[in-house]
Amino acid sequence: MPSGLVSGMIRTLILFALSLVLAAAAAPLPSHAATKAGVDAQFRQWLEADLWPEAKRSGVSRSVFERAFSGVDLDWDLPDLAPPGFPKPKSRAQSQAEFKSPGAYFSEKSLQGLAASGRSLMQQHAGVIGRIEQRYGVPASIIVAIWGRESGFGRAKIPHSAVRVLATKAFMSTRPELFRREILAALRILERGDIPASAMKSSWAGAMGQPQFLPSSYLEHAVDFDGDGKRDIWNSTADSLASIANYLAQKGWVRGRDWGFEAVIPEGVTCALEGPDRARPIKALTDMGIIRISGRPFPDHERGAPGMVLVPAGTFGPEFVVTPNFYVIKEYNNSDLYALFIGNLADRIAHGGGAFVTPWANTGAMLRSDIARLQSSLERQGYDVGGADGLPGYKTRRSIGEWQAKNGETPTCFPTPAALKALR
């Protein structure tokens, strides 16, 4: 072979090998090359170059910002993190059996214990609670029930630094924009001087103090009821209880009305009446044959006011007529079962009541993915289920009932394997 041809081939091979080396050098590092130390360094840069300018624009001073983050590092033990350079977290599996019979939510042992403590504490703090009730129009029993549910009446340990939690989640969580707003709100709280950063304690999710407020809720709803010049939801019982009451009042609590009543829906009246958008005077519901479970009439002042049917387990559990105040409680935690828990606990505290009369049937567990498929099937047929998210709210429940009635079945208004099979 001619020597010129050989030397040309060698040069070609050398250039090809060099191109591979350069390409490899230019390619991004694999995700496993990222280190916690490297991410920590990025976090410090992010605080200075990204978060500080926005905090400054929102009125936070440099001194407050520096004190807030002095010695603060990332909390790698928090859930739902997405560190830069690390493998992306897997989306939450919807194949888990996450949706079970609602009855599992109502632990009788827990409710009895909370009710006993709540009654004792209502007596102990009767003076301040009475003044709070008078000012905000929210029943003392509802305020105390939320206090008990959220923080064990202020006794629960709230161990996390709110600044560390919120900053970590703003920098590298799966929902950074939400927590960016909250860390900026937390800095504004520190700027006001209500609490030092070292005492601003939260849950792992960033909910603070005895009422478990996110910082944005604190800014909107926390009050100084004990008159010491600070809105202290961490240490002041008066401020904590008044802040809960103020939250509910600002969300629309109707003074003088109850939250709701356990009821009986007679045969022939569909469970698909459910939903706040289908409210009607309670008298109209009684004219249809819906009665209180106790057999007593609804209070006179409630009969002409709007009420709504609620069937959280369809026909497989207790049925209710609720007032708009039920949906105000849901503003605190957007869950029918949470609001029912608070209502039942408040009744036990105020009146010595007990469990709901109608038992919760064991409907078994369904996969969220199966419920999402059921919702998608209903959507394709024109039903408004509130989104195919695998979580059966009132729109899903009543859509199931309406579909069942349309197809000659007895409405149950609840997702079951039989309903899924029928809808396929």
C-alpha cells in the first residue's frame, strides 16, 4: 500500500478519535456525577443571586435576610425533592391502593381523646375563647376542634425550621413556585418582627405553629389577640385560637349557623343531589323526605336557609345535610372527611355527642388509577367529574349516581369495582 495512503488513513483515525473525545467532554455530566456538596454550593448561589433580589423588592431588609439564612443548609430528608443534577423523582404511582373506605379516617379512640381534652381546655380558657367567639362569630367548639386536629391543642412537637424547610423546597422540590411564594412570605413575617427565625417552627411541609398556617395564610389571617404587639401562633394560645377563628370568618363563616346534620335520605330520593352548587332551602329537602338521623326536626332558624346533601361514602355510609359553613371548614383543609371530622369532634366537645349513627361500610380499596379510569369513562360520556385525578369528590360521586340511574341501576354514588366494570 502506498505510504501516502497509509499516513492519510492514520490522520483520519486520529481526527475521528479526537472528535469523540471532544464530544464526550462537551456532553452534560451524567446525573450520578452530581454531589450533595455541589448542590449545597448551588443553593448558596441561588439564595444570593436569585432569592435575595426578589426578597429585597418585597420589602425585606438585608439584615433580616442574612439573619434568616445564617447557618441554614438544605434539608435532604424532606420528601418530594428534585435536586439539580440528580435523577428526576418518579411521579407518584397511581397504582397504589390509596383510596379506601372513608370510615378508616374516623378513629373512635382518637376522636374520644380529642373530645375529652377539648372539653377540658374549653373550660380552662373559657374567658378568652368566649371573647374570640363573640368577635368572630365562629363557635368555640369548631375553633377548639381545629386546634386539636392541627396540633394536639398546641402540644404536638413542631420540630422543623420553617426557613430551612421552605427554602429547601423553593430551591429543589417538585413544586418550587409554591414554596418560593411561601419562603418570601416567611421573610416578610421576619421583617415585621413577630418571631425570630430561630423560633419560626413548622412541619416538614412548612405549616407553622399551633394553627398550622403556611406563611401566606399567616400574613392574611394571623391576629394579635393577647395585645402584646406580636402575632404569635407558636406560643400564644389566644393568638392561635383567634387566628383560626379569623381565618374561618374571612373565608365566609355564617354566624349563627351549624356546620351540618347527619341525615337519612329515603328510598326514591337520589344520592346524586350532592354538591354545594345544588343547594336549596333545608325545608325543600325535608319536603322531599330527607330527615335528621335523630328524628328531631331541623332547627327553625335553619329550615329556610340553604343546605346541601353530602354523601361521602355514597349509600355505603352516613348521609348528611350540611350548611355553607361545612365548605368554610374545607377551606382550612380541602377534604370532605377533614371537615366531617372537625364537625363531629366539635359536636362531641360542645354537646357530648358520639360517633355518626349510620356505620361506614367496608367498601374495600380501589387503585387510584382505576378510579381515574372510571372518571375518564364518565367524562367521555359528558359527565363533569371534576377531573380524572383518581380522587372521587362530590362531582364524581354524583356523576356515578346519575349514570347508574340513567342505565337502570340503583344509584350508589360511590366508586366500586362493580361500577368500574359496568362503565368499561
